[in-house]
Amino acid sequence: MNKEELLLLMERISDGTANEEEIAQYNSWCDGFRGQELEVPDMETIRAEMLAVIHQRIGEDRRTVRLWPKIAVAAAIAIVISGVYFFTTYRDSGVGMDDALAQYAKNDIVPGKNGATITLANGEVIELSDAKNGVVIGDSLIYSDGSDVRSLIPSELQGADGKGGQLLTASTSRGQTYQVTLPDGTKVWLNAASNIKFPSKFSGGERKILLDGEAYFEVAKDKAHPFIVKTRLQEVQVLGTHFNVNSYADEIATKTTLVEGSVRVRSFNSAVGATTAVLKPNQQLISNDSGSQVLSVDPEEFVSWKNAYFRFNGEQIESIMKKLERWYNIEVVYEGKATTETFTGTMSRNKNISQVLVILEKTKGVHFKIEGRRVTVIN
């Protein structure tokens, strides 16, 4: 279990939404640390407050959850980061959390949710259910649980000869995310405001799709037919691997982050033309109009969105607000000179925007105003 999965599991336990399997998974994790001594951050006030919340919520649940003293405190503090002490630059502003949240209560904005559309070659748009987690593209359209999206005649998905595939587009709007299983079995998670174009049936020597936005890929292995993701500044070629591509039109760079396996990435830019790099796990290729470079990174930082988390690592406010803009479907405007402070921390994407803004305000470096779906950043 990685750190992001543990944080999500602990939050579900503290919220009282964890099922029996998740409770057992957490208890098994605790058993693995029995008798070990771990250092706990010196945050006495936060520790007491969060443990009170954890014990109160778990006390209302009859299922048994083990809270080994030091492990539990460390994990609880990791969760409280999202509600009381999230950013490393935190300083006490003298305003209580409840008071700060109340400032936004009248104009709060809920987080995004599952949702997407499939556009057929004839232009017809099919809206996918927000009650489902994903869609599977094959001879027909079905949800990942096996239920039908709708009845389609073969010509709507296949070519006239039954061999070639129709060009399909899977799209998410702002405030949406969805999983799409392609005809070859490749799984694609679309982040908000993203789309992929692909054939309903792969043919020829390669499996090629087009991406605009951000997506996480688990590519079905097929050595004879390389899988290719084409974006504005890059072309990623793989045989079977897990990776993330961020290529939004309003970002100056395209980033491909490798989680496992190996990928070959061609970069296109006006300064040096086309270049090629082969990535290993925990590496990222960044491409922009002036060139490209390979960096060693922690992949969890760049795939946290797939696991329902925001993870910021030394990010400036403009970068953070772009992510919030897409996920909460808001318009962001600025008043005054932008703060140069950076922010670091992890937080659930299932929180209302008020909780995110209050945490950012705790740094004293920035303030906000919500009017409808417009959020003003006041520096």
C-alpha cells in the first residue's frame, strides 16, 4: 500500500465510509508494524484534535479498527494535514477553522464527479452515466459493470466492411473524470477537461490515439502492435506499461511521467526540432517550445489525481488554481500581485472548495472570494 492509498483509506475510515474489506486491509497494515518504534511529528495540539475526531467517528462505527498508538497518530496527523495543518508553510492566522469555513458557506462549490461523453463518427454524442465508474469500448458500448450504455448497430462502431473502426472521441468536461477501456483492453483514466480520439477497432501495425488534456494509461501488452499516444508536443510509444501524460492546451509544457515499464518519447519543438528519449520508471520528460529535459521524480505526485487526491510539491498559486479550476469547474481571476510563496501537501479531491481555500489562506500569503462559480485570488 503506497502513501496515497493509505491516506485515502484512513480518510474513509475517519469518515465512516470504509467497508469491511477496507477495514481488514487497514488492520492488516497495522499488524505489520506491531512493536515497531516510529517517530511522530511534534504537533501536540494537532494530534489531540485529530485523534479526538478519529476516535469520535470510529466510536460511532461498530466495526473494529485498530489504532496502534504511534502508527495511528502518524497516520492521523497525515490526514489532519487536509483539514488543520496541511501546508508546510502554515502559520496560525488567529482565525478558527470553523470561522474560516463559514466565510465560504453561502457560496461553496462541490467537487467534480464521474462523467464523460462518447462522440461517434457521425457526430452523435452519447452522455455516460455519472453513476458508473467507466465504459468499455468493443463491438458495443458497455459500462465497466457489464450493463449496456445503449444499443448500437454495428455500422455505428465499425466500418462498412466490418474490419476498420470508426473514429470515436471520449471527453470529460471540467469537473468530470472517467475510466475508458479501449478496444485492445488498454485502460485510460481521463482527468477533467480532457479527451482522447481513437478507433473503435485497432488495425494495422500500431495502436495510435490522440490526447488533449491529461490521462493515465495502463497499456495492454502487445509487442507486435506498439501503443502510441500523440499530443501537441510529444509522441509516446510503448509496448505495455503504466504512465501519465499531462498535455493541456493552457499549460506551457507537456509532461510524460513513467510509473512502470519503459516508453520512448519523441518531442517536437520549434527550437531544436524532434528529439527522442527513453524513460525509465520514476522519470519524467518535460517538453515545451524551447526544448525538453528528463527529470527524476516521484510518480505519485503526478498520478495522485487518479487516486482522488491533490498533491502539491512546492507549487505556486497559479499552478494550484489551474488544477482547482478544472476540477471544480470554476473561473479564476486575480487581484493584486501574485504571491511568490509555494505550497506543499496532499488533500482529497472529494472536499468542497471551501476546505481547500481555507487551507491555502492559513499561509497568510493569499485570500479568496467566491461569487457564483468565480473565485477571486486576492494577494
